[in-house]
Amino acid sequence: MPRPRFMKLPAEKQAAILESAAREFAAHGFDGASLNRILEQAQLSKGAAYYYFDDKADIFATTVLHYAGDLIGGLAEMTTGLTADNFWSTFADQYAAQFAFFADKPWAFGAIKAAGRLSLRELEENPALVASLGEVQQGVVTLLRRGQELGVVRTDLPLDLLAAIFIAVDDANDRWVLAHWDALDIDELTQVGRRVMAGLSRLLGVQ
């Protein structure tokens, strides 16, 4: 995570650095992202970068958690009000809402999704990335577990497998959405999200 010095920067400077990083990671993934390009775009020297962050992995983890924070918080808040009757509809609302939330910043959405495509090698070489990926995925696991408790998510498969299926379908959808983002308006983006969630409810729900 960033050093305390980063948190002492003005909010505008923090935002500029994280936006530059998000754009680079969204375009090139973690491995292909260039620290030099991030620094050039953020108008930050390499010395200053290491004053605020340990390395590229630290910048990536900070960026992902920054932009995913509201989504993670929203997923956590959802669990308290879920019932068997509203589970899948509430899940669909939250899932669709992410596209509206990122409508004017698809690069932030792309950076978060880059975390889901980290290779085993990248994770093993950069432990800081495990935390960022884990927090993003933990919300899904928590929700599916709650769904099992409510009797609306199947229990004949292991919970971690159900989460893996959800994440795989979600990733496929996100890749498609990012490739077509500029051609879709907010209503179309959210409709795609709702249809994907309808399919997941049939796949993961109790029949």
C-alpha cells in the first residue's frame, strides 16, 4: 500500500497520479504497463514515485483498491438487506450500477478488471497484488455465501467454484463491454449487465 507520504498529498495530485496509473494499467495490463509512461503522464519523477510507492505493484494495488473501493463497499452493504425474495434482483441492480458508475471513466473500470487477469507468476512475484485482487473478489464470495444461507444459491458445488464461475463469466462480459464501450450508451450498458446477471442467476441459483 502507498506510503503515508502519498496520503498527505493534495487530493487533486493523488487523483492525477491514480488516473494516470489506471489508464496505463487498463490499456496494457499489469505486466505490460510502463512505469515510465505513468510517471510521464502524471508529471512525476521516478524519485518522487519511490517516495510514495514501493514499486509498480504497489501503484497497481493502490489504483485498483482506490477505484474499486465504492464497489466493494456497496457489495458489503448489500448483504445486510438481502432476503430470499430480493437476492438476485438486488444483485442485478448492483451489478448493472457499476457500468453507470464508470460511464465517464472506462479506464478506471479497465484497471480494476486488469486485476482479475493477473497471472500466477505475477501474483507470486508481487505479493502486494494478492491483497488487491483478494479484496475485489471477496465481495462476490460473501454475497454467494449469503445467497446459500438464504436458500437461493446452489450448494451442490463448492463455494469457491461458484465464485470462480461468476468471476469467469463476469470477466468475459467485461472484456466485451470494454471493447464496445464507446458504441454503447448507459442504458445499453446496464441492460447488458442485467442480462448477464439473469444468466448467472440461472447458472448459480437453486433450480
